Amino acid sequence: MMKQKIKDKGRKKPKIKRMFSYFSEHKKVGIVVLQIVFTLILFFTIIDNIEPKKVKVRVGDVSPYEIRATKDIEDKSATQRLKNEAMERIDPRFRVNPSVQMKMKNDIRVFFGLVKDVKAYDNMSNTKKANLLEEQSNIKLQPKYFNIAVRIDNKELNSLENAIYDIINQIMSAGIKEEELEYEMENVKSIFKTLDMSKEEKELGMVLIESTIEPNKFLDMEATQREKLEVAESVEPVIVKEDQIIVRKGDRIDANAYELIKDSGLLKEKEGYDLSTIIGTLIIILLVEFVIGLYLYHFNREVFTSSKLIILDIIIISIVLISEGVYSISPYIMPVSTAAMLITLIINPKLALIINAILAFLIGIILKVDESVVAMLLIGGSIGAFSVINASQRYNIFFNGLVVGIVNVLTIVSFGLVKKADILDTLIKSGYGILNGIFCAVLTIGTLPLWENVFQILTPLKLLELSNPNQPLLKKLLMEAPGTYHHSVLVGNLSEAAAEEVGANPLIARVGAYYHDIGKLKRPYLFKENQFGFENPHDKLNPSLSTLIITNHTKDGLAMAEEYDLPKEIKDIIIQHHGDTIVAYFYYKALKGENNENVKIEDFRYKGPKPQTKEAAIIMLADSVEAAVRSIKEPNKGKIEEMVRNIIKGKLEDGQLEECDLTLKDLNTIANIFCTVLLGIFHDRIEYPKLDINEVKGEIKGEI
């Protein structure tokens, strides 16, 4: 009893793990508390940097000390004065409306058409024709001009009409303003005087133009205003440079200086933080959390219910605080890429890219860094996320850090070239860029075990380490239960291939398969695959006892996994990979034995639970399929496919797959993959003929 207490005490969870266990049991409370703490820390970190040191002055005060600009700010008053001067130099713009000229021509065309129609009445006098024309005319003229029109023959009418069109084109094309109408009519009269036609024709032509002419050149307010705005926008703003003096000590503060102080963010209007700054900061933080929350809800909902949410918050806050700390050395060594690399390894690269962009944005706001720094953080972090996706060893992360450093240098150099920066300055920044990559790699490698062990996070690197045959448990399995080891490797191959096709995690499937039967290490010789050349002990055992031994290997495996501190995902696979299936062989053996009336099928089932994940279900199927196909005599494609589909169908009908997310389509895909892999293992061999080597030598000698 004392030993048991000591053992239990030794296995007692650390305080930090107990705290995480509490939050996992009270998920909603944990999420709310965590996000409140996260928001408050981020709020005070950001607002303390956003709010600069301020001075309390008013217009007309004498400045108690020299006030300098904290950043480049625009002298709006001086800039506006230059813009107003530039806009005043712009002449008004006019536009010509072509529809006025077209209407004028059309009215004259209609008039001459009516004249010709009226003149066609042969049985009517000219007076009646003139009266009829006056009634129908679209142009209002004095009666005498209608008389003139009907007296002119058609040939002269055509000449007059063409002359009028030419004059309209001549005077209207350039446009006529309202105030220019009288002047243009004088021009019309002068033109008609030069034409070779009768006086009456000239009078009719002039009066027709005078009756239809309208201004077609108008002030274009929009174009004028647009040009003024364009000229105004082209005016270079008057900039008060960072650290430039706004007002000297002892000088009186005028309205312009007051505005510059205010625009610099140096004006203290009241004690404490401004309400607008508080609200603005909170809105920024809440928007950032909202974006992250939306992404997680749609693409990684499981993060909400795991310790990964705590990790995510800790990483974000830590990177912000570390970046603040190293900013005084150089903004180019702020380790934002660490967050991208860690989140890729712990959760996934898509979330890493989102967080990297958000961190670059937040740090840009908090520390007011140059755009080249923000660009470096964005690009370097993105490369960092992509570079560790397939990292197979921890030391690979160091080389990934060097890649990030090289990308940082390229980004810094590109901005230096664009801005024509000093070469020495660019080289110094590039050195910090390389250092940034190394710093990020060191932080990633150094903190990864913390996330894996304290928070029980299963990363791809951890899985790859577990899949190493030199792992103590796998080595023990190879040495003490070689048949089980070989079986587990084959199940791993089947599971990995199937998991990749149905959207499960192939690495978890493979590693889970390697460890799924470690419980057999307790009594390896009692399992068929480890019985080499000696009698099967189960032949002498009661079926119930045999069943108990067989089914206990999942429980024994879980105990062994606890002892070797295997991840939870692997433990779940160990205990779930048989579900509550029947140990059919011993059940039927019991039915054929004595006291078969007392045999209950429940006594011959595994204790479960059924597979809860795709990976556990795939391993269940692969485990059964591999063992069954191995028992086929003279396996071929047809036999293998029939066996595979029968086993999957049996598991489905027995309800073993009802608690996982596999669909019927997935099961069909898994069956096809299993068949492909198994055919590669159990392929037909070429039967080599038996040859007598002496005969072959004789034949060759004879041929020579």
C-alpha cells in the first residue's frame, strides 16, 4: 500500500499541468478567462507605446522649453497656402456641346425640306405657298422671308443650304459662349457679304442662322475643379521633419505651432490616456482577436478546446514583448518569424501565415517601425512558416533560420536600393537580418520542447522522433516480439497511404500503427505472429482465458504508453484500435466446447472504446486487413480485394466505425489503397526453372 502511494505521488501532475487540466474540463470558462487576460496584457503593451510623452500648452503661451517633432508631420497651414496659390493660377475650362450644332443643322435641314415640299404644289400661288410654309415651319421668321424662300428655285436653295452648313461648321466648331453670340453674328454677316448669291438669298441665310444659333461653349465647372484639385495635389506638402524644432524655448506659440504640436501627438489635453486612444486600441485588439477567432472557427475549431489556444496567446504576447525588448538594439532582429515557425509546427502553416501578418501589423503600430522592417517581418515570417512544414529533425530548423536570414537580407537590400540608402547602413541592417534568422531558429528549437511536454502537444517533429526504430519501445518490440513489429510496420504502411487519401493525418496514422500493439510485449509468445516453431499455448487454454489475454493487450499497451509517456493521440489509437469487436476464433471455440449454453458474446468482445478519429479507424481496418490477407494461401488480386472489402464491410456492419468521421466514400478509397499496397507486398513471383548447372556448362562448351 505504501509503495502504491509513493508511486501515485510520483505520478502526480505538476501544478501547471493541473491548471491546464482544469481549463480543459471547464472549456468555456477557460476560453473567456484566457482571452480577457490576453486582451488586457496586449492592451497595456500597445497603449503604453502608442501614447507618447505629452506637453500641456495653449495658443498664446510662451513655450517653457524647446519642442521638437517626434515624427515627420505635415505643416498643413503652409501646404494649404501653396495649394491655394496653385489653384488660383488655373484658368477656367470650357467644353463644347456638339448637340447644339447638330440641332441647329437639323432645324435648317427640316426647314429647307418643307420649302421644297411646298414648292412642289403646282396648282398653288406663291402667296399661298408662303402662307402654308409659315404654318408648317419649324423656324419662326417674318412673313417676307417665307415669300423669299418659295420664290428661290431649288438649285439656289440647295446652294444656300450648303453655304449655311459651311458657315455653321466654321463658327460653331470652336464653340460660342453666350456673350459671343452678337460678335459671331457680325462674322456671319461678313461671310455672307463675300458670297456670290442674291441679296434675298443672303438675307434668308442670315436670318435662318440668327434664328437657330445658340451658345454651345459652356464653363466646365467639373473639369476646372478637377484640374485645380490635380494641381493642388501635385503640390509637395511642407513637411516638418522628425526632430525638427517646432517652437523654441521662450517663443510664443501661435495657432500653426499649436496644430503642429497637436499633430505630433505631443499635446496633453488631460491626465491619463485619451478616451479615443483607449477605444481605438481596444478596437484594434478586438478586431485582431475577431480575425483570429473567425479563422479558427472555420478552419481549426479544435484549437478552441485544446491547450493550443493557450499556446497561441502566449506566443503572440511573448513575441510582442521580446520585440519591444530587442527594439533598442535594432528593429531588424525582432523575432516575429519565431511565431510563424512555432505555429506551423504546433498547429498548421495557414494559421502561422495569418498570425505572422497580424504580428507584423501590431509591431508596426506599437513600435512605429520603418516600412522596410514590416516588409522584412512579413516576408521572412512567411518563408519561416513554409520552410518548417517538412522539417524532419530539430537541427533542420537551424538551417531554416538561415534561410529566413537570407530572405531578410534580400528584403533589406531591395529597400536600400529603392531608397538609395547608404551602403554601410544597408550592410549593418543586413547583418541584423541574418542575426534575426538565427535568433528565430534558436528560439524555436529552444521553446519547442516546452510546448510539446508542458502542453502535451504532438508536433510532426515529435512524431518523426517516435517513428525512429531506435526508440526504446520500438527496439524492445523488435527484439522481443519481432512478428508483432513486422506486422506493425506493414500496418503503418497501409495506414499512412490510406490516411493521406482521405484527409487524415498520415504521420499520426503511421506512428500510431507502429505502437498500436505494444501491449503484446507483456506476453509476446501468446500471439500467433510471434510463435515461431513451437506449440500454440492457446490450444491448452480455456477460450475465455485466451480471450482475456488477447483483449488485455490494448489495456496493457495503454499502461506501457503511460510508462513511456507517449502522446495522447497515440494512447487513444492503442486503446481504440479494436473498438469492441468480437474475438471470433475463441467465441466459436467456446460455442463448440462444453457448457456452451452459458457462452455470452459480450464476454468475447474488446472493451472499447470504438475509434473516435479517422486515424484510429484506419489503423483498426489496416490491422485486421493485414492479418487476414497474410493468412490467404496463394494470394492474388481477386482474393486480396475480396478479403479487404469483406473485412471493411464487417467492421461497418458491426458498428465499429459509427463514432469516427469516415464516410462510405472514404471507406471505398481506403479499400482501394489497401488493395494497391497489399498487391505490392504479396505480388506474384516468377517461378524459376530448375536447372542442372553441369548441363548448362556442357551446352555452353559445345556451342563454343
